[in-house]
Amino acid sequence: MTSLTQRSSGLVQRRTEASRNAADKERAAGGGGGGSGEDDVQGRRDEQDDDDKGDSKETRLTLMEEVLLLGLKDREVICKSDAPTGDVLLDEALKHVKETQPPETVQNWIELLSGETWNPLKLHYQLRNVRERLAKNLVEKGVLTTEKQNFLLFDMTTHPLTNNNIKQRLIKKVQEAVLDKWVNDPHRMDKRLLALIYLAHASDVLENAFAPLLDEQYDLATKRVRQLLDLDPEVECLKAGTNEVLWAVVAAFTK
């Protein structure tokens, strides 16, 4: 885990963000007193419903878009069905998977789609300009905007954040998954949220979601993420009701 003493600016940010909400949380806790366990469960469900209602159809993000959004400063996937998903990048990947015989492993597909294969005959599988295409999707959904910045001899297209509410809601969802709503069992976690945590970690952007936390919360959050990372995907995929494809992807990223 990154040393806290090496992240002084992050510490200040975490303290600032957390201190703004500390008093509100205490008042909320004091006002409730004595609720039953069933009330707590129902309350969490209501909170999740509220979060879902906060996203309109225009701002509903894909997993890859959420990973990209977590990585932005404030200024590869396999599916069991070959039916079109409506997501251009995912449909492009599925088309490759469907048309390739003999079938490739999940590990091989991640390497092929990302362009990390050493086989020159399979370079055509690489998904091109993924970051830029995801950014344009977020522009269309009103999350980012497009600007031109001049760098001496050339212009560069950038995509600054324009809707911070969506990003903050995403950060809150990730934080709560390993703090207030932690269930200590990956098979009881929301599968999409579990996948987001693994993908964000593999993309080196998960830290951005934890930067606003206080020291104690940060340590707890990273400890629980480490618990997830230390799981053996081969063991987890054999458990009842599991998602085998999810754990195959996890294995590829955590090997």
C-alpha cells in the first residue's frame, strides 16, 4: 500500500472532504436510534434505488466509461450471449469472439483486444483508439466536454470534466462498497460493482476514489480491496451461483 507520508496532498484532500461531512453524519446517526436489522437492510436498498434513479438514460455509464471517469482529473470483456449490446466497443469485441475458431481463452482475448499479443497475424483483433472513443461517449452523455489546447507546434484535443455530480456519485458508490456497505463476501456484492473495483485497480485509477477519505477510512478501504485481490479466482469460480466469466477476467488481471 502506498505510504501515507508520501501522499501529503492526498491526506489534506481526504481530511478536507471528510470533515465537511462529519457533522452531517453524526446528526444523521443521532436522529435515527434503535432501528432494526431489517430496517438497515431496507435502508440500504432504498439508498441504492436513489443512486440508480440519479442516473438518467443519457448518463447511464458503461463499466469502461466508469473506469475512464475514475481516472480523469476534475479539470475487456467477454459475454455469454452474442446478441448486440448497443455498446459499440463491446459489440466489436463480441464480433471478434463469435467469428474466431477455435475459441480463445479469456486471458488470450484480453491480450488480443488490448494489442498486447506478440503474434503479428492477430494484431487486427486490437480495439483501436479505445480511450478516445470512450471519452467521446462521455461527451455525448454530457459528462465531459471537448476542447482544443495548443502545445507549441500542434493542437491537442482534450476532454475536461463538465458534470462533476456524476463522477462524485461514482466515487461515493465505490467508497461505500468497501466501507459502509461492505458485506465481506464477494459473492454477495453487486457483480457489476465488484467488476468495477477489479478493473479500476488494474487500470491504476482506484486510488482516485479513495483520495478524499480520512486516514482511518483510507486504510480500511485499501485493506478490504487487498482482501479481494488476494482471493483465488480458481477457487471462487467453483462456488455455487458464481459468475465464471467474471472470475476468469479477474484471474487474467491479477495473475
